[in-house]
Amino acid sequence: MDDPYQNNVNQQMGGEYTYTQDGGGQDGYPYQTDYPPQDEDAASDATEGADEDNQMYEGEYQGIPHPDEIKEARRAARVEARRKARMAAQQEEEEENLPEQYEIIMEDCGHGRFQWMLFFVLGLALMADGVDGFVVGFVMPSAEKDMCISNSDKGLLGLLVYVAMMVGALVWGGLCDKMGRRKCLIYVLSIDLIFSFLSCFAQGYGFFLFFRFCSGFGIGGAIPIVYTYFAEFLQMDKRGEHLSWLCMFWMLGGLYASFTAWGIIPHYGWGFAIGTEFQMHSWRLFILVCLLPALAALVGVIFMPESPRFLLENARHDEAWMILRKVHDTNWKAKGEPERVFTVTNINTPKTQEDEFIEIQSDTGTAFQRWTVRHLTMLQNTLCVFLCNSYHGLGVWFPDMIKYMQFEEYEAKVRVFHRERVERFHFNFSLVNQIHREGEYIHDKFANIEMKSVKFENSLFENCYFEDIRSTNTFFENCTIKNSIFYNTDLWQEKFKNCQMENTTFLHPKKGCHLNFNEENDIVIYMVSFLGSLAVLPGNIISALFMDKIGRIRIIGGSMLVSSACTFLLLLSFSQGAVICWQCLFYGASVAAWNGLEVISVELYPSSKRGTAFGILNGICKFAAIIASFIFAAFIGITKIIPIFLAFSALVCGGLLALKLPETREKILS
């Protein structure tokens, strides 16, 4: 553009001018005929090499900016533009790296056929965990007779199984954050299948104990992996409801175990034997049938993909993109929209939050206060899980209480015979629930009979003959046995306590413990477990329908407080029917709290730590169950007031503490 000022000067002075340089004592301003435009970066030939401090710019007094100043201004503008562009790009990249990106992708993929397939596969894995929790309790009445398990050894089996499940939850929860959800779930189910199968054929109690421990270690990792795995395929508005529906499979596991135990274990004739060393009784067949849910789950998981969220956490972008595209196409094709295209072209790795939970701001927002709030939240969640699992203790206490009531009722009908003398008598009828003290039996015959819950104390047996005797809970204490013969009986050394044997012969003894195939199995215990599992159904449905509507915190707190009120009804229970009734009511109320804790535990922790945190919480759950079992077992025969009061206190404290937890129903998985 021409300078109007310069054009005006040219017109006034004839259009041709000369210029002189400042030098040799001659002052003047440089002029030229045409003032050619100079490039921004070019320097004047006349001033080349001159001292810039002494150089005089001709437009200085006319207000015309120096070309160098224009250059610097433009350069500064370009630097600022580049800085803003970098900030915008960085901000866009950060937004893409945030968990919101993954949530948007899952919303684009939709909720449909893929999630339902994964739902049933993972549900079967959860069902396998539920079945495993009932197996030992159902087989123990038969297994303790078949393998000569004492009361102390019987308690050791239940304890070790819970310890194994606790260790399994801790180990596999951490490994699924390192190795992947799918891979660890395959390992978990495989270990459970292998060792549960071996336990079916274990003839000795030591091997049976070892195999059940290994099986518990495997299946103990199922719960933290299943919930973590499924949650990462769900969008925010579906998460609470469908995780709650998933909890129903644990109930189905209890129903399956109760129903099959009821239908298989009492039928002792369904078993078979190979020689005298290998016995395959009905309770072993029951364990074999209980493997079916785990087997079906293992086959299904093999065909499922890995969690894309886990893959993104480990910078495996291409694999994650392919899986998300598969989820997208599967869902929309099933909905009749096969033309819908997966529009995501690039997925950046989400930023992980090391050792942080969801952002919970404090009142002042200081770093220390945020740290305190986060760790208090973790502690509150842990305590809620611990206190809520007092229901495990009550779950053990309900069947034991019924057994104790049956025992008291049976013991009240015991017949006591004192100082009786029986001579030359043939006992051809069964002896049941009797105590014989200081009796004398001379030239008597006991043949082809059953002795059930019979005790002989300080008695004399002289010239007696015992043949084909089947005994259950029968003992001889401080007795004297002279010139007697025991032929083909199961009365052997362990049945005689502090007894004196004089010229007594044992011919073809049935050493070891043997099941009595004619003994009727008490179906009340199976019915109690079946009804208890079935009672969970209403609580599961209510929690699933309202988990996203009223929030997790209200579900947990309300359920635990209602459950605490139900425990007081147990004080009014003086019959087996009343205990069963209150058991069902308690289970139905308390399961909602358990479901809420499962959901909030998934949502409270970041993806890189979710499995580890959930495994720790599930391990604490098992630890609480162990403590509760010890407490209830210690007081089962003394009083029911103390265990009921402890359960009530735990549930009240847990319910109040739960109300302080952060609500997570509108939080994106961090």
C-alpha cells in the first residue's frame, strides 16, 4: 500500500530527489525518489553494518512504526496463537483421556445382546460361588460318617474352606488388575473344577480337606472378578440395576445346591463301590453335580472378550477398539440396525488415578483434607462390608439353631435304664436314644440290630454274643466285657472308652466308619437352606429396581437397619417353624444391603485398582464370616441373647455408617 504522506511530498518537490548520508560533519535526512516497500526481515542497504543505537528512523516523528517493531508484533502474535492452539489441543487430548470418553463410547455401543450374553456367563460363575458355599454344609452329615470325621475335624473343614476363599479373594482380586479379568476368571473356574472333581473321589479325610481348600482358593476369587468384569461393560445409567440383577445368581446357586442335595444325598443306593477301598456314595455324586455351573461358566468365559477398559489401562488400544466395535455391532444388529457404524476412530489411554478414589472435595479443598476424606471413605466402606457380613454368622446360626432344637427335642425323649440285670435274653430289636447305667448282661445275644445314640456306662457284659450290629453314635464307657464274641459288627476299638476286655474276641470287624443306608436323612436342613435362598428373591428384585432411582446409600442403610429390626424377632422364636420364618424375613431384608455394597465397591475405586480393592473387601467379608461363625458356634448351646444382640449392634452400626458413604449412582467409572 502507498504511503499518502510520501506521495504528497513527491508532488511538492518535483518528483526527483537525492539523499545524503549522515557523515563527514554533514547533517541531513536521507530521501529517495521512490520509497520502495521493504520486506519485514530485510535490512536497509544504507544502514547495513551501522550502529543500531545511532541509527535514526525517518518515520519516528511521524508516528510510523518501525518495520522491526511490526515484525516483533507479528512474531508475538504468532507465538500466542501457537500457544493457544497447543493449549486447545492439550485440553482436547485431556478430555479424550478422561473416563468420560469411555462412558461416551459405551453409550454409543448401547446395552443389548452382548451385555446379556456376558450377564448369563458371569452369572453362572457367581452361581458356582454360591453353590460352593453350601456344598460342605450339605455333605458333612454323610461325609463325617463315611470318613470318620470327629467334631473338631468337622469344624476344621468349615474353617479352612472360608480361609481359602478369603485368601483367594485377596490374591485373585489383585491379579485381575495385572493379568486381566477374563484370564483370571478362567484360572479361577479351572482350579475350582479340578480340585472339586478330585474331592469327589478322595477316600481319606486329609486328601478331602486339601482338595476342598484348593477349590475354595480358586472360587474365592470369583466375586471380585465377576463384578469388576461386568461393570466395565455397562454404561452409567444401567450399572446399578444390572449389577443388582447379577446378584440373583448367587441366590440361584443356593437354590440349586439345596434342591440337588435334597434329591441326591438321601438316596444312598445311587452310589457304587470298587472293591473295599473305593466307595462312591451319593454325597460324592452330589459334589459332582455341583460342578455343572462352574463348567458351564468356564466354557462361556472362553468365548467372551477381555474387558476393553483393562486393555486401555495397559495401552492395548487396538485390541480394545476391536472389542468395543464387536460390542457395538452385536448390540445394534440385534436391534435391527445393522447399518449403524461404529464411529470411534481413535481411543486414547485413560489417565489412571494412582491410589485415589473418585474425587471427593472437602469444604476447604486442601490436599490434606481431600486425602483424609478419601481414606475415611475407604475405611467406611470397609467397615460397612465387615458389619454387613454379620448376616453370614446368622446364616450359619439358623441351621445350627434348628439342629440344636432337634437335638434338645431328641435328648428330652432319651430313655435311661439304671442297674438293670438282663440274663439269657435275645435283643432282636433296635436300641434307639437310650442310656444304660451300671447294668449287667449275662449270656445275652445282640443280633442283626441297629444301635443309634446308645450309651452303656459302667456296665458288665459276660458271655454275650454280638452279631451284625450297625451303630450310630453308640459308645461303651467304663464297661467290663468278659468271654464275649463280636462277629461282623462295626463295634471296634474307638467305640470302647476305658473298658476292660477279658477273653473277648472280634471276628470280621467292620473297621472304619460306614454309612447307614437304612437311616433316613433329615430333610429339614435342606428345606431350611432352600427356603432361605428363595427368600432372597424379593430383596434382589427390590434392590435392582430401585438401586438407580433412590441411590445406593439409601438402599444399604435402609436394608441394614430393617435387618437389625428383624433380628429381634428371633428372641421370640421357640420352635423350628418360627426360626425358619424369621430366617426368611431376615434374608429378604439383608440382601439389598449386600447388593448395594457390591455396586458401590465397583464404583468407588479406579479401574487400575478396582479388582484389588474389591478383592480386599471380599476377603474382609470372609474374615467377618469366620469371626461370626466362631461367635455363634460358641453360644449356640448357651444362650441366643448374646449372638442376637451382637448381630443387632453390627447391623445398626453398619447402617448408620453407610449413610456417610458418598453416593456413586451418577459417577462415571474412574
